[in-house]
Amino acid sequence: MWLVDCCTQSRDATALSNDLYQSFSQWKAAQGEHAPSNKSFSQRLERMFTKKTTMHGKVFQGIKLNAHSVGNSYAEQSRGK
């Protein structure tokens, strides 16, 4: 599950919506599946996390990408790169 594999949940965590979607899309591709639209993905996350608009963009509070997920595709990580 992407949430377990690529994210950490904590009260003080935040992550840009686009970064979360990019990570999720890469994770789905590595699984051989198609990701839903960004809108659909965001709506699902809104059921679990608070979404806010900041000067940096839309962010979700209570979730962050794990360090190994930032800037790397899930597929590269799976191959040990």
C-alpha cells in the first residue's frame, strides 16, 4: 500500500499535493497499474487529511513523503538505486 510504503503520518507533517500525487503515480506504475486522476486522488486524501492552500501550493497536513520517496521514483527504489 502506497501510504505505508512511501509516507509517514504525523500531526506536524505536511506535503505538497503535487508531490504526493507524483509519488503515488510512480508507485502505481511500478505495480503495473494506472493511477486515478490527480483530482480523484486528492479527494480520497481529503477524507483522511486536512487540505490547505498556501503560498507554496496545496498541501495536506498530517502526511509527508518518506525521505527515500522524495526526488526518486518508486521503480528506481525497487531496483535498489
